Amino acid sequence: MTTNLIVGAGTELDHWNNARCLTHMPHIDLTRLVPDGVRAVIIAPHPDDEILGCGGVLQLLHAAGRSLLLMSITDGTASHPGSAQWTPERLRQVRPQESEEAVTRLGLSGLNWVRGGFEDTQVASSEDAVSDFIKQHLRPGDVVFATWREDGHSDHDAVGRASSRAAKAVGATLHEVPIWAWHWAHNDDPRVPWKRARKVALSPYAIARKRYAAQAFTSQLEHDPSTGLAVLPAPVLERLLQPFEVVFLQE
């Protein structure tokens, strides 16, 4: 998906709260997706995607005793173009620290974590190298959760494609996670693979911890006086803090 779909206020939360596609979406037991003895790998294009897309999944897998690997492809240095407050140099230091704090807030400190350091917003131009980077850290039999390859953000899309290639090359399973799709899609949107979609139900406790973890992303949540914007304004964040997470099962 090459068109930038992340514009305007996006689809309202009330729309999703009443969406038939979510009401009738089948649930899935996460331990069926990641059986005992199998490692789960969560691949985030930017620091915060591992929480916003998979904060509940991470908690459930950790509680089930599954081995976990987190993979960050970029350091998120391009989140504030033109900002005097959040320069790329500052973001390179702060955003990975925010991710580590968020994971700690989930109660998951000490996880294995690898960082690619690829250029934010330019992942597509390095897609072969990104795929090779992912592949070198995967094992046969891993279950991988990566951003959906048609999520609407160029980095998310490229990470989805690169993860798919890497998983196929090593014999791993790939499931995809929508994040920005909740901004531009709508109920029964034909662009979304609803037939592959499954809900992972989250307990009130898991939702509360995910919400607490998301508050660690100060750089993304704060209003930036130099640009007049926040990267993750409240309505955007609330769409990602529902009592479930969605995965698109491997085709």
C-alpha cells in the first residue's frame, strides 16, 4: 500500500465500538498460536509498536511461560519532522528508552531485545537488508508477530513484507497485526482481510497494564510546542487500547 492513509482525525472510536466486523470476529486462544516450547517474536517498526499492537499479546505469552524476543527495526527518529524540541538525535536516545520502560511497566523486564537501527520512514528502501536482519534472528518453528503489510504506514508495510520473506526462508510462522489500519479503515472495509482476523481477548488487568505502559511514550503523547502537534493524540491512542487485540492469521 503506497498511498499515505494516515491523515485527519481518522475513524472514530464509536464506529469501531459498533462495528459488525468486530462484534462477530472469532476469538482465538493465544496458546494455540504459540504452543508450549515455541518462541514468539514480536517485530516493531518503531519503538512503541510492540506495545500499541501487542501489549496484551506480550502479557499473555509471558504469563503462559513462552520464550519471547522483541525486535525493533528503527529507533523512531523521524516521528517529529521539523521539531525543535524532539530532534532526531534526541529521539534516537529517548524512544528506545521509552520502549524499555513500557515493557517494564507490563511486568516483562529483562526480555531479549535486538535493534536494527534502520532509518525511520525509509524502511522500504532497505527492505532486503531488513529482511536479512530479521532472518538472522529467527529460528525454524518461531511464531512471528509483525505489522500488517498493508497497514498504511510505509515502514509498517515494509516490515510486514520483510518479516514474511524472512519467516518463509527459515520455516517460521507469521501473523500480522494492524495498528494504523484502525485510523483509516471502517466496518467491513474490503481492503482489510477480515476473514483472517481473530480477536485475542484481554482481561481488565491486562488492559490496565497496557494503558499504563503506553503512557511511557512521552515523546509521542506530549503536545510539541514547536510544531503544535502530538504524534499520538488521545483519540488515536484510545483506538489502540481496546479490550482485545487483533491478529491476521498466516495465509
